[in-house]
Amino acid sequence: MRAWQTSKPISKTFCAVSVFPLLAFLLFLGIWHAAAANVDTSLGKMMPGPAAVWEQTTGLWEEHLAEREKRREFLCPSACT
């Protein structure tokens, strides 16, 4: 079989490669969201949902970028651009 000849239609390959994993990830997020809302411990709600994790992720990324900028300024105050 040559490179341009395929045994499967492109639509099936596209679904297998991109659509099904995306649906699986969305299903995972839905289950995580539902499970996080139902976790109660003696200390309160301890399991963060996807939105809370995303919020913390963006905050950590911003802190990371700020620290990199501070490091760059410390190592090369005015000579480097």
C-alpha cells in the first residue's frame, strides 16, 4: 500500500485521532466537576473542581512569568534586551 492510499476514510481517521479523545477529555472534566461538588470531609470541601484548578493554574503561570522577569533583570539589569 502506498502512502497516499489509505484503508480507512479520512473522516474515520479524524474521529479516531481528534474527536474521540476530545470527547473523552470533556467526559473526564464533567465527572471531575460532579465528583468535586459531592466530596465532603470533616474539614469541608477538599476537592477542587476544574474551574478552581484552572484559576490557580493561570495565577501560577503569571507568577512564573513575573519571577522570570525579575531573574532576567537581576542577571542583566540594563545591557540585555
